[in-house]
Amino acid sequence: MRHSIGRARNFSSVKLALATLAALSLAASASAISVDLVVTDAAGSGIASFNGNSVTVTEISGTGSFTVDVQLDIGDAGASVAGMSLEFDTDLSNELNVVSYQELNWSLVNMMGTVSRTFTQLSATLASSQESCSGNVATAGCTEPPPPPGIAKPPQEGQLYTFEAATTGTGPDNTTLTFARVVFEVNWSNITSDGDDIFSGFFNAQDGMFDNGSPSASAYCGSPGSNPETCEGDVTFSNIAVNKVPEPGVVPLALLATGGLLLVAPRRRR
Ligand SMILES: [Ca+2]
Ligand SMILES: [Ca+2]
Ligand SMILES: [Ca+2]
């Protein structure tokens, strides 16, 4: 099911389910899960290239957008619960807008080539979402609520909080799943080559992942700086950078300057 970005919805059922499963957590048994953000497609004018964790935008304005798949690379301890979030434009630069996002189900997927396992959403949508905004500017998704007259609206980062899936039985293991899919459009005038712009992590309080441990699932832990982080290394996250191609005028101007010197030089020798 596809969603456009909107305000927070009721997610008490997600919290309850995660809390219930968290309460079952006993001994630790670690095996890594990697959350990989992968740019899988781009459309519209102005996208120069995309490759894995990066998108390069031309200097030409247009309506370019690109698709990010959130992939879970799950090890042999498996995953019975997985919840994670995305943040973007955390530097408040508003380089990106969300066009759409999806959570994806795996019902009766043939895991490991032998058994069918169900790994499905606990909630029909996200816990909450927020568009990145430039402040007191009516940009896409940023007009609700409108700022009162004469009051500046502060800029804000983008948030897509808690993509989740879970099972009450045995979840997937030794596989890579496309867990969620997000389409972003670029705001040309704001794009800069400033490092990562889209981040994956345990950013929301209800985020977390649990293995297939028997009889009770054990919690995975996040990478340093994430929440939870108490036993770092079980879950690793990746990011995406959206950059501009180098200024097209720089090289031609340099060549022109060199050519000008060459033209001037012979005259001096006369
Ligand atoms: Ca935005
Ligand atoms: Ca940025
Ligand atoms: Ca950027």
C-alpha cells in the first residue's frame, strides 16, 4: 500500500506488539542484520546518475525523483520483529521531498528454499511522518499547519518513523528482503554536495529488532549512536548522499584563462 506523507497516526498497536515481544527477550544471541539503503531507480530530468548509496543531480532544473529500497540483510539468527526509521535533511537544508513510501509484506515467502514464513506489517502505515521544510516557505508538504501571520515557521528535518514487520512464529533468516520503498524528489536549488542526506537507524523510541531465538527472541542492538545501542554491532545502518555534479563553468573558465595567456604571450615577444 502506498502512502503520501502525513501527520502522526495511531500506532498504539505497534507499540504494544513490540513491547510484548520485547518483554520476551532473554539471553543475547547475536548475528548481524544490515540495513542497506539502495538507490534502485531514477526518473525525470536532472538526475545525472545514481549508484548504490549516492545520487548525482545536474545543474539543470527539472522534475527528477529517485527510488530508495530499504533492504534488510538478515543473518542466520533471523528476524522475528524488525522496526527501523529514516531521517533526511537533518541539516535542515531541505534538499529532498518525499513523493511516496511503502511498507512491504512477505506472506508465505519461501525462505531458505525450504519453508514458507510470514513476515508482515503490524500497522497499516508508519508511526509518524514529517516532510523536511525550509522554514517559513510554503514548500511541498510543509504547509500544515500554516504559520500564524507574522510568525516565522522554523525549518524542520524529514522523518519517516518506524517501518516495521513481525511474526509470532519463526521469521526470515539468511536472506535479503526489500523491507520498504521510498520515492524522493530533489529540490534543485537546495542540492549541495554536503555528505549524507538520508539516514537509516533506530531513531524512534519504538524501533528495534529481535532474532528468531528459541524459546524467546532476543533483541538485536543498534550501531553506536543509535537507540538502542547497548550491544553495538548487531545491526548496522547505511545512508545515502545526494550531490550536485561539479559546477560546469569551472573547467571551461580555467581553460579559457589558460588560452588567454597563450594568446597574450606571443604579442609580448614582438
Ligand atoms: Ca522537503
Ligand atoms: Ca544536506
Ligand atoms: Ca546533499
